[in-house]
Amino acid sequence: MIEITVPATSANLGAGFDCMGMAWNLYNTFWVEKSDALRFEGVEESYANENNLFYQSYVYVCKEKGTEPFPLYIKMECNIPISRGLGSSASLIAGGVVAYYALHEKPENRQEMMEYATTLEGHPDNAVSALIGGLNCTTVLNGTLTNLHSWGNPNYQYVVWIPEFTLSTEQARKALPKQYEKKDAVANLAYSIFMWEGLQGNPNVLKAGMNDTIHQPYRRKLIEEYDCLEQYVMNQGAYGFYISGSGSSCLSVFPKETTVIPFTGKHKWNMVPVLPDTKGATWMKL
């Protein structure tokens, strides 16, 4: 049996829309082995079939490699909340991609794995961070996935605020305009540079990096109590606050010594301290 562990991720990171992402020490774990028929454990009945995203990703890589997929027994322990902007889908995709290399005893090729996962996910921000961990800025350049990687700075205090309500990626995508003014695009270029530099350990520019003109002004309206939570967090001394992925979760960055107090609002918001993941997707034989 193979055990595969994949971290949660936050995509976009303020101004880094569809290209920046960061992995956290919150994990989904999968146990997989060859079987006489496709079987699942720990999965809702509606997902316990060939349409399961983990299994679909495994089959996709098999087809790309010209390999016949095995029937699998797949057990899942999912600790990454679904439809909360924390990369739950990307974790399934990354897990399925890793399963091919582990079960078919192929040498790991992280570049290849990132390309497969990005194709399946649709964009690289979550997919790449789920596979290799840390902080990443990724794009496709001349047909090749090109990535800038860092471990980020562990000397901040990161807090994810996870609400009881969900927000689908499809709904969040529909909220965005089809065109942007040039001044907004130019501003976002600067904000994204500030964000990258800030997450390396420069708190003086981190707050500026949390600004964004591409997605947050439109998506924040879909997250009830966003404005209240943002003000509450900033009043506690946070360097910045932004939407995790497409929402509904949000993420804040504090000085490490800050004692962060939970938020009490109309909805229940779980306050979850996290640290940057430094391994990405891992697997081992049991």
C-alpha cells in the first residue's frame, strides 16, 4: 500500500491572481493500492466512482504515459475543507498524479508532475504549490511551465479564517469582469511584486502586496462579513488580510509574537493557525 500526503494551498495571494500560491501544514492523506475492482473508503457515496477527481487524475497520467490503469482501492482522510478556497480539489489532483508514479514505480519527475496537475486543475497556483510545497509563482512560458519557488518566511504568524459557508470557484469566477482598465493592470503588477517580497520577510511592503485590482474587489462582496473580519484582523495588528483562493476562507499575516483573538460574528469562523508547508506532496510505501 502507498500513503500519499498532500498539503492545503492558498491561491492568488492578494495580487497574484492565477499565478501565485502557497502551501500550508494542513493535509489530505490518501492510501492506495492495486485492487481487483475500483473501491473507495472514507468517501461520500456520490464521489465513490470513476468520476472521483483523485482517480480521474491517476487515469489521466496513465493515458498520457500509454500505461493501462490499475483498478484501485483508495482510502481518503480529508482534512482540507471543501469549497473554502484552500485547494481541496488541487490536493485530489496532486494525489492522483503522485499515485501514478508511486504505483507504477516510476522515477519522480516534478516538472512533469506539475505540468500534468496544472492541465487538470486549469491553472498552476494551487496545483504547483500542492505538489512541491512552499511559495510559488508559476506561468506557462513558450509552452513550458515555468516556476519561481521560495519557502517563504516562517517568522510570520499565519492564520486562516474558515467560515461555515462555502463559495464555489464557478460562482467566484462569474463575479469577475471580462476586461480591466490599464491602470488597474499596472497597479496589480506592483502589488504582486510587493507581495512576493513581503512574504520573503519584508513586512514593510507586505500590506501593500495584499492590495489587488483584479479579483478581490469583486469577490469580497460574495463573502458575508468580509469587511467586518478584515477590520477586526487589521485592528489586531496584522500586516495584511486577503481572500484565500476564490474564498470563502480568508488568510491573515501577523507579527509572530501577536496573540490573535478569534472573531465572533453572525457566522462561525474557525481560526486556524498555519505554517508554510516545506515538502509538498509526499508518498511512502507501507
